[in-house]
Amino acid sequence: MSSNYVFSLQPTFTQGLILGQLSVIFLLGAILRYLFFDSSKNPFETTTYHPQFDKNSILRKQNVETLSGAELEVPESLEWFNVLLRQIVDIYRLKLRDDIPGIEGDEIARQRIEAFANKIRPAGFLDQIKIHSVDLGVSAPSLFNGRIQPKESDGLALPEVTEFDAVYQDTLSISLSTSYLFNYPTTSFARMPISLTISLSQFKSSLSITPPAPGDATPVLTLNISPNFVLDLSTTSLMGNRAKLANVPKLHELIQHQVRRVLAARATWKVVLPGLATVAEVKQELQQEIKQDQLS
């Protein structure tokens, strides 16, 4: 009878190899069972980890729905918008100078403003305008006191209007010279030289932003300046050739009145919303509104 057995009281190499493999398999099975399998009857109640996405989304929804009206009425700081507005104004200044700093950029801005001034001047009354210097300023309008004004018309709720108060104080100025033309008894019978420096002291107004109504054919965002704005300009002037008149009060009043009139005439801006309307459609609608106002 053979005396070679797999198991015996005295351990052999074969027995140790088999026991080692069994212990590794048992340990691996225990680890897999502990980490990945759940043998409880109600696994979703006893599992240690549960995904939190759905729970958090429900909590967020409840927080939004239960947000009180008083919290919604708390005024928000407009500092972030003022910083953004300042950066936008700085970009316009740079583009007016062709992104060129220093004296060379100042000269480019001066030439552009001079060309625009001569383009819009009344040629029958003013000679060529010479722009001597331009200060484009270093600041931007500052907005504060934001508020929402609901509107109703014949019981119909209109889009809520957002209003702001605005203040603009800067070093904005322009220095120019021209001549006033006297066309009697003949054309350009005489000229009166005029030198002017106009500076902005202060501008104050309330601004309103109106979103488009749901039924608008051409939805636009409308920005309005209050007609009761405050405009303070500082002017220095010289009139005449040999005998000069300095700082004539009537000339200051005339300039301030004309600037106010231009601002009041252009106090409404319509911003075309991408994908909802085109510039041509908005212009056509504005022309129709002007015609209706003239007929009425």
C-alpha cells in the first residue's frame, strides 16, 4: 500500500502550496464581498454611501421656492456693473485712439473728432472748425440705487422697468476755434472768430432699462435717460478779432442749451436682441412710430 497522501499530520510542500492558495482565494473573496456586495434585505437603507445629487437638487429647489419677497427686495450693490461699465468706456477711448497711447494716440482722436465736427457743422453759419485739443476723460458714469418699477396699462401687466441713478464727473473737455459767418448783404460778408473750451462739470440723471414685451414683433431692450437730467458745463470763450469779448454769458447758455437739446433728442436707445430681431426691422418700426406721432 502506498504511503503518499496529500494531507498528513506532518506538513509537506504540496500541502503548504494548496493551503496558501486557498487562503489567498478566501481573503480575496472576503474583500470583494465587503466592498462590492450587499447581503442585507434592504440594501438602500443600510448602505453606508448614497448618491447626494437628487437630494441636493431637491433642497436647492425648496430654497428657491421659499425665498421670501423681502429678500428679493434687498438692493444689490452695483459696484460690479460700474467696474464693467468703466472697462467698456476705456475700450471706446482706446479704439478712438486706434489703440495707440501717448501723444500720437491723442492726435488720432483729435483728427477724428475734427472730421466729425466739420461733417455735422451748419456750413452756412460756421466756417471750418479747428480742434486744438481733446481730453477723453479717465472715468465713467457711476450707477447706484437700482430699483424695479412694475407697470400696468388698462389692467395689463407690462414688463418691469429697472431704474438706476447715474452720476458722471470727469475731465472730459474739448478746445476748438471757428468763425461765425455773416451772410448779409452777401454770402460770407464777414466773419467773427470764436475760440471755445468746453468741459464737463457734472451729469446726473435716472436711467431706465425696459425689456421687450412678450407680444412685441421686434423684441428690443430699451434704454432711456430721464428728461429731467442735470447737465453742468464749464465754458471759456473769446469772440472777435481785434477787440475780443471773453466768456460771454449768453454764449455759455446757448452752448449748454444746444447740448441739452441733443441729449434729450437722443435719450432713447434700442438694443437689438440677437436672434430675435434685426437692425433693419427695428429702424423700420421706429420710422412707423415717428410717422404715427406726426399724424397724431
